[in-house]
Amino acid sequence: MHLLSKLRLHHELNAIAVDPQCPDYDDDGYESSGSCGSSVASLKSTVHEYIIENGRRYHAYFGVDKSITPTDEIEQDRLDIHHEIMLLLLEGELHQAPLENPRKILDVGTGTGIWAIDMADKYPGSKVLGVDLSPIQPNWVPPNCRFTVDDVEAEWSWRSNTFDFVHIRNLVHDIHDWSKLLSELYRCTRPGGWVEIAEMGGELLSDDGTLADNHPTKRCWDLLTAALRATGREPATGTLLNNILSAAGFEEIEVVAVKQPIGLWPHDKRLKTIGKMGMLNIQLGTEAYCMAALTRILKLSVEAAREICRDGVAAVCDPGVHMYNFFYIAYARKPKRKDDDHDEATDSVDADYDSDDEAWEDETAFGQGLEVHHTPLSARPA
Ligand SMILES: C[S@@+](CC[C@H](N)C(=O)[O-])C[C@H]1O[C@@H](n2cnc3c(N)ncnc32)[C@H](O)[C@@H]1O
């Protein structure tokens, strides 16, 4: 039995104080004014590797069912907004694992690559590789950051014991088999290296009963969870993250749970900003997360799914509802080898590790997926 071994509770686990002066969300002073009920605009694309469904562009190259969320510009903007929310939530930290000069970093399901780029800037002595199903990363990146296109649910082509740090964020909706993914991740992590999985909890909550069970925004979240469960995918909890890490063989597991408020209701200024961005996240993300789940999996009509999403977005603009969700961050370590300080076994790991430096220089060898050629910043014209 895997129990949540060490649940390190973040200070925000206390109830978030409500701002008694919280204005009505229709007041003109807020940028969100007027946009609460609007649905997301449709995009047109002629890119044949994608499909357009209900006005959104979805990944198709590795299979339409690989991901339920679109890859279009609206979703890319939302991913970048969520990255900012995470930075605010974690007070500027890009990771919780106690890293010491990581040399090789992998970002699994990198999306727009914004975390990988920030990590490359934070650790200029490292090499950061981001992998995703879709080439939606920018062209101008730090010289120590690269991207590759691949399906991480397939067997990994990277050598064993390669990465000092492997990072996963917001992938829970797309992963069908965590044990297969984690076993490849474990194999490719260096002994003594770290892994971190950061996932949004699937439950919308309130501490003071202001979020009714039949609240339309909560309904969207609950239907999304039902759709994922129907395809064997469980929503993220601290226990789930702890268990998959433990089952893969990782040690020193820590789980941090952080409350992510949604709405302008928190009294604290930082949390109010997070809540405001959380509203925007819901406005941009509800159709992104729910349309494919509700129509493809739960077989609702497009009209019914749209109405559920529209109601969910509109209802998020009620300042009397003090809703939040948890964000879970779990990090853990691959056990060091016995006598790891210096022996033959370690030397052979180091030899493999160093020979990968040459592979890094040869872009096509480092990962054997489709390579997306990004131009390092150092090659920019002056
Ligand atoms: C919700 S986004 C999160 C992006 C990024 N991790 C972040 O936090 O900003 C999920 C990303 O995972 C990618 N993804 C989903 N399944 C994948 C797979 N099997 N292999 C590689 N990438 C995958 C999607 O294409 C999408 O870009």
C-alpha cells in the first residue's frame, strides 16, 4: 500500500481570507469586465497535420485521441498565462525539487516551451530539452534550450541515466498509462537525479460552502473528470502522484499542495491577482478542456457541450462564490547507486552521460523523434 509518505503542506492550505470589499465583476475597473460570458473565437487553419473541430485546432499527427486539448494560438496563450499563475503561486520558483547545478533537464509535454526556456535562462550551464506532440514552441530560444517532437507515451529513445531533472506539468488529462511513462522516466533519470510532477487537481472547491454542488463551473469540472475516468484516466491528487512515483522506484517523495483561487474574492493582493488570472484561465480554458471530452467521450451534442461550457464560464464571474482548486507538486529522487561517490558503476554512468554531450551537438541524435529546428539566441542577428 502506498500512503502519502510526507505531505508537506504549503502555507496556503489555510482558508484564504475573503475581501469584504470585493466588487461586482461587472464593474468597469476590471479588465475581465464584459468578457465573462463570451465564448472563445474559432480559428481557421490549413495545416494538414491538425484537425479543426468545433472551431479549435487539435493535434493529429500521433493520433487524434492523444490529447483532448487544442494546440491553437488561444490555447498557447492560455498555457503561457497558466505559467504566470504558477510562478505567482510558487513565489517565482520554477521547481520545488532541491536541484544543484543540473546539467541535463527534460520537460515532458512542454507545450509552448515557456517553462523549459525559463529553466534554460535560470541554469545557463544546463542543457534543457522540451518534448511535445506538437511543434508549438517559439523559434528564438536560449542557446541551451532545444525542442523535439515525440510521443512520450511510446518507448523513449534517450539513453538510460541521462537526465538530472525530469519535469512534467499539466499532463494528467492526456496520460493513459502512468506506470509505462514513469518506468521510462525512471530509466532515463540519472541515479541521484530528480523528477517533479506538477498537476492541477480535478476538483473545484470552496472552504465556506459558497460553491454549490450544482454550480455550473463545478459542473464543467465534474463532467471533465467523468469523461477522463471513462477512458481510464484519474484526476490528479497528492496521493496519485505519490503512488505513481513510489511504484516506479523513486524515493524521498515530497508532495506540496497549493490552493489556486479563482475570482477576485481573496483579500490578499497576490492571491487576488492569481484569482483574476484564474478567471481568465477558466474563460480561455473551459472549452479547451471540455469540448473534446464532452463530445468525443461523453457523446454529448456539440450544442449541449457548448451550453455547459458557456454556463460554466459565465458563472465564474460571481464574487460571492469563493472557489479554488488544488495544485499538486510532487518531487522525488532516483536512488543513488551504492558507493555512488566513486566506483566503476558510477564511472560507466558518467561515461554514458558525457558521451551524450556530443549527441546534444548533433540535434538529430539526442532525441530520435521529429526534430524541430530552433535557432539559438546566440545566432540572432545583432
Ligand atoms: C496542458 S499542456 C501543458 C504544457 C506545459 N507542460 C505547461 O505546463 O505549460 C499539455 C501538453 O502536453 C502535450 N502532450 C500530451 N500528450 C503527450 C504525449 N503523449 N507526448 C508528448 N506530449 C504530449 C500536449 O501536446 C500539450 O502541449
